[in-house]
Amino acid sequence: MVFRDDRFVTIAAAVAGALAGSVLVAAPAAAHPHVWVEARAELVYAPGGQVSAVRHRWTFDEGYSSFAVQGLDTDKNGVFSREELAELAKINAESLAEFGYFTVLKADGKRQDFTAPKDPVLDHDGKALTLSFLLPVKDAVVAKRTVILDVFDPTFFVDFSYAPDDRAVTLAGAPQGCAVQVSRPKKPDPAQQKLSEDFFANANMGLQFASKVIVACP
């Protein structure tokens, strides 16, 4: 298992370890994926109409959540506070840079770069961890046609799926008339999940099963 400072485990560290051939979570080695995330996103617009940031909110499955918070209840009261989780939130946000924050944002087909994430916070509701952070766009431009957002792990070690309700992806400060469409692809069946780790790593399976967000403005 991969830890940071012998205590902290991050989603990015888990993926890195998997690519190196390590077994990182309490799951069968042949199973795929290993970590499940219910995602929510808010596209933040600047006053000039540019997409200036993506505000992520990722809720992890209970198994990964339990694993990640081991040893972090420092006051032994059975509750994981934001203060107790603050360092883990910071490490998570920083370590995601190696994987491009699992985020691809395109404005009129041109891929956008990001700067360092801001305001990372982890919350624990007694069962699951939720990581929230703001991901600023480096050189935001006004999209004349569409903005496309993909959140995925190319290796499919982590399964990102948008929340099932109609508020899974929202807009903040967007020009009037902009509309959001979320496409949720069918995920692989159990038979496919028995394929080897190398198959998933080489086939870019995560992109094939990524939920695509399209924002069109008049």
C-alpha cells in the first residue's frame, strides 16, 4: 500500500501504485475499478464570459473512505472533523497534479490548462469522504460554441460517475441562456472487470466510460 509520510493515502498515490504493479486496496486483484467516486462539478464563469475554474466535489466509496482516514481521528471521538482531515485534503489536491487532476476541459475544442487547486476541503459524513476543491483555468477564454468537461482516470483504476440527479453539474456566473447536458455512458459489465490490469492501462478504458459534460451558450 502507498502512504504519504507513512500515514496518508491519496487517490493519486493509489493510481500510481497500481501502475507500478502494487495491490493497494482491499479488493480482488483482478477486479476493476478499485475506487468509486460520485462526482459533482460547477463550472465557474468570469464576468467576461470565460470559464475561469472548475469546482469539484468528489464523494468516495465507503471502502476507500475507511482506508484513507485510518489513524486520523486524533481526538478519538469517533468523528473526523475538517481540521483532522485538513492535511489529507491538502496532500490530495497537490498530488492530483501528476494526473492532470483527472480533469479535461476544452473550450471550442482547445484543451485548457490549470493552475494549482485552491480551497481543498475533506468532509466525512460518518461513512464516506468527500473532497472539494477549486481548479482554476490558467488562461481562460470565451468559448464561442461549446465547453466540454471530462472527469476520468485513463486507467479506470478510479471510476468517476456523476451524481444521478439534475444538479450534478451546475454553472456559476455563466452567460444567460447557457445549457448543460450530461452524457452518462453504460459502464462495463462484470465479465469485463475480470480482464487484466494491463488491458485497462493500455486501452484507455477510463475515457471510454467517462461521463461527458457539454455546455452550449447562445
